[in-house]
Amino acid sequence: MIVRVCLMFESRKQTAILVIGMLMAADFALFAYMPSRKNMKELRGELADQKSVIEQASGRKKQVPAVRQRLGELQKQLASYQLNVPSRRELGEFLHNVANLMSQQKLRDQHIEPGDEIAAGDLRCIPVRMRCKGKLSQVFAFYRQLEKLDRLVRIQQVRLVNDRDFGGLVNMETKAVIYYRKSKERG
């Protein structure tokens, strides 16, 4: 009978150990394994996102030398534009140069008329209307020389009209703009 009681007690002990083991396994599964698995899944997603960002950065890194070269070219262009925009108005000198260019090309009926100055921050714009008459080759030669001036000239509109008697002459009318920077006054 003692053996039976011992076996029964032993059986309950094993059952208790089995129940405790199952509770520990359930506890591990619910409170350790499942959250760890969820965190692992999130970390893998973040890792994939970071790899994608790194790949994009690597691609952009390869573009840096080309961008630097383009920046250097643009800075050179900007420097030349700034050299071609004087710090003084110099309108009279410009009008004189244009009249000389027209005369060099033997263009007739010359008319050069500056408009009212327009302020845009530190930059000032002066519209200039030019008219003359000559052969088409003379007009184009005038434009080529105008382009070579040490002053930035933006041509807004060009109008070429054949002479009424079709004698090979054209009437040219141009609307252009010249620029200068407002000089800082010292006080």
C-alpha cells in the first residue's frame, strides 16, 4: 500500500512537473518567442530599407564628380556674366559703341533710343530700341559684333522687313536690354 501511495504521489509529481513544464513553454512562446520574432521581422524590414538607402547613396556618389565639374563650369559662366554687367550705368558709352558698329557695317537710317530704366534689386535694366536699314548680311554682321561687346546685351525682339521696292535691303528693328549693377554708396 505504501508503494501504491508512493506511485500515486509520484504520478501526481510527474503530472505537476508536466503541467509546470507546459506552463513554462507557453510562457516562453507567448512572452519571449513571439515578441522576439515580431522584433526580428521589423529589424529585417529596417535592414532592407537601410540597404536601399545605401544603394541610392552609392549611385549618387558616382554622380558627384560630374556635378562638381558642372558646378565649376557654371561658376565660370557666372563670373563672365558678372564681368559683362558693369557697376556703372555707362549708357552713353554703350550707345556710342552701337552707333559705331552700325557705321562699320554701313547700315543706314540709324536710330538708337534708350527707354526708362527698370530696377530689379541691385540689378538695373535699360531697354534700348535700335533701328536701321541695310543688306541682310550687314545686319547679321552687326549682330555678331554686338554679341562680342564687353557688355551683356539681351535681345528681346528682332523684326526684319524687306524694303518696299525689294532692292535687297531690310529694315531692322530690335528691342534689347542692357544691364548694370547698382553701385553701393559709401557713407
